Amino acid sequence: MNTAVTKNALVSETIAKKFETEKATPYTRWIAEEGLDIIPSLYVENLHTVELKPWARRGGKGLYLNHDASRTSNDCYVCEIAPGSELAPQRQLFEEMIYVLDGRGSTTVTNGAGAKVSFEWKAGAIFAIPLNTVHQHFNGSGSEPARFVAVTNGPPIINAFGDTDFVFNTPYDFKNRFAGESNYFANGGEQKGLLLDTNFVADAVNLPLISAKERGAGGGHIRFSMAKGSMNSHISQFPTATYKKAHAHGPGAHVIIMSGSGFSLMGPDTDNLNRYDWREGTMIVPPNMWFHQHFNTGTTPARYLAFKAEGVSIRNAQGVPKAWISRRVGGDQIDYADESLQVRETFTAALAQVGLTPRMAEAYEMELADLPAKVSQKG
Ligand SMILES: [Fe+2]
């Protein structure tokens, strides 16, 4: 852990030069034209305070956060609306999921037939914009800014067409996604197993969860399908003094801490992990196939929201994400029984600093019931 060798995959200038002309894309050029910066999204300590720049076209302030495959999958931005102000209306041929970080306000959504719905939100709400509807966000406070973080699948769409006028100015109603239903953004929705079919959750920080043990440590889980989009999201929660199993998956899972405190170990392989401390408002985006593992060292449960795109889930032939399958049978999840002693020592030491001891005995025990046999390395 924290070894001297950093596997950051950087190469010589000579090799980098050969690919220089391929580095910029219609997507990155568009962000530059918007006058905004792109920063890495690997680890953002505090989304509430990360610095934004004026965003003239939208009428607020903004910042883009990109991961190692943003050009081919999904991206993220933070946006702030000044007190008593609103953003310009916008329509777009890509999907967008939003988590409100600060403040309160409202949003109107209108389709080409003129059907208009509006709903109010405050910090802790999540919702999605139905594809290509004209939407506008208003700050409901005259004294406090409103700030949100959004994940979109804009990069592949903008790169595929290379024409932002087409992406932002094409009138077409996707009626199977939004047909002007007046209760479209009603709080609630239909629970189907782990999946909550909804378009708006008013208070995701306190939303009741479903018990889920697959990734260890007696956690709660809920999955969302919002605005009938192709992108997906979930919330996970795990108790104090426990940790989840390490796993790896494709790029683009935006993990936003909603409550609690702790740290994640993350790195390109299990011998090369770094520690990233988090609390409410921190965001972590594990790069492609990096192992990552989340540890709760606070005195309360820790809850996070993950905004994703399908590319995150590399699946087996049965359609099960490999990040949920043991490495013993070819998956990308490390069982507790196979983790290094260092992982447990790091956790125990971190808990000791706040006067706690690990509460993992039950999780270790439960794992043994379904633990696949170790496959021999011989032959
Ligand atoms: Fe993950």
C-alpha cells in the first residue's frame, strides 16, 4: 500500500506526441468553447466547495469532471445557480441524472407538444431529465446559491455527431420517455425487487433501502431507473466499523458520499493501493478496472450514491456484473477470505484512532457459506 512505485500509466513524451492529435474530441472542444475547465474526477474532496467558473451560455457557474474514459462513456459536471436566479432553458439529445448538493429550487420540463410539468427540490434530491425535453432550473432562494452535480452520457453523443447545434437544437419528442404526464416527477415510484422505478426522489439521503449482503458487511441497497433512461444509479449504505468487498469494474461509476465518513483504498492492482479519505460531499470515480474498497470509520452508517453508465458493468454470460462475482471463479470481486492482511490492519488502525474496533466477524462468517472453492493454480 502506498508503495514507492506509482502505476499511473504515463509514458515518454515521444510516445505521447504520436497520439497528440487524437487527444482532443468534439466533446472536449465543446467544453472549451463553453469557457469551462475539466478537472480529473478520480477524487474530489468536496463537491460543495470545488471551484466553478462563470458559464455564460447557461447563466450560472460550472465545472466539468472527467474520468479516464469520459470521451467514450459518461461525464460529470457541477453547476451553481445564483440566489434569485435561473439557468437558461436547454434541450439535449443525451441523458442526465442530477443530485442536489445545496439549496432549493424548482425545475420545469416541457416537451415539443407544449406539455409542461414543474417540481420543487432541495439538497438531497435526485432526479433525471427526460431525453430531449426542454428543461429549466430555478433557484428558489433569494439569498443562498443552489448547487447540483450531474452525470450525463453527453460525451459519446457529442462525439458521434460532432455537431452541437444538432445535439442541443433538434426538436423531437421521445414519447415513450415523457408524454407530458402531470405526475411524472411525483416523489415515490414502484419498487420492483432492488429496483425503484422513479423519476424523482425528494430525499435520497434518508430513503429507506433494501437489505443486500452480496457485497458483504450487512448493507442496504437500492437501484434506480430514472426517466426511462439507459444510464443507471444506485445507493448503498453500510454500518459503522464495517467495510465492503474490494472489486473492479469498467470506468464511469461516480460515487458521491451522502452521509458518514471513512476512506477508500483504490489502485490498479491489489499491491498498489492508495487511501482516499471521504465524508459527505466527497466524490470518487474509480478508473477502469482499478480495485477499490470502501471502509466506514465513522460512528454512523455511511451512504453513497453511484451514478453510472452501462459500460461500468462488465457482465458474465448470465448477465451478472463481474464486479459481483468472486475472483475465485473468474469474477472481479475479492472475497474477504482472500484479501491481504494489510487491508485489515489499515482498517483496524484507522478505527483505533477514533476509539472503535472492527465489526466484521459476522460478515466474514456469512461469506464462508457461499465461498467458492479455491481453484488450483497448477497446470
Ligand atoms: Fe465499484
